[in-house]
Amino acid sequence: MSRERPPPCPICRRASTQEFRPFCSQRCADVDLGRWLNERYAIPEEIDTDEVPPEPDPEG
């Protein structure tokens, strides 16, 4: 039986650990969370060019 290696940590490329999966450590997990919170990552959104844009929020 061959043992598959765990995928590498997406932050530092070291082997990931079960405890912090998919990361190798708490530090790399925190780095990833910080990137999401600072909006360095974004999920793309398809924009319908035929749709009328929403009205601006009068209280914002």
C-alpha cells in the first residue's frame, strides 16, 4: 500500500498537518485569514450588463 503525501500548505508549500489542514501551522492559517479579511482574496462575480444597477443607499 502506498501512502499519499498530504497536499502542501497553500501559504508556504511545506507539508500540511492534520491539525491545521490544509495548512502546516497556525501561523499559515492566520496569514490566510488575514488575506481574506484584508480583501486580498476575492470570489469573482459575473456582472449582467443588461441589468440596471441598484439605487445608491441613501443612508450609506
